[in-house]
Amino acid sequence: MKIGGLSIVLILGIINFLLLLFQLSSGLRWIKVRMTVHRKTGILLFIVALCHAVLAYLTS
């Protein structure tokens, strides 16, 4: 499965990495965001990581 020549699993992996960097930087207070934003992006990170893992498992 590809979008614009890139694998969906790769795209989800890049999104996971960016969300993880955001969670880390907001958790360590390098950037200041509200706790609700931090919590909602954490939930989004879990959902995207789960989709990434399921698709990677199904394509292998």
C-alpha cells in the first residue's frame, strides 16, 4: 500500500516519530503547551502507533 510512491507504514512511522518528539519536548517543558494538548497528542500517538504496528505486521 502506497500513497504518492511512499509506503503508508513509512508515513505512519514518520508521524509517530514527530508525535513522540512533541510529547517528549512538551513533557520535559522545553515547549509550553496546555496539559489537555499534551494528553490529546498522547492519545493520538497511541492510535497512530497501533495503526503503524498493525499495518507493518500485515504487510510482512
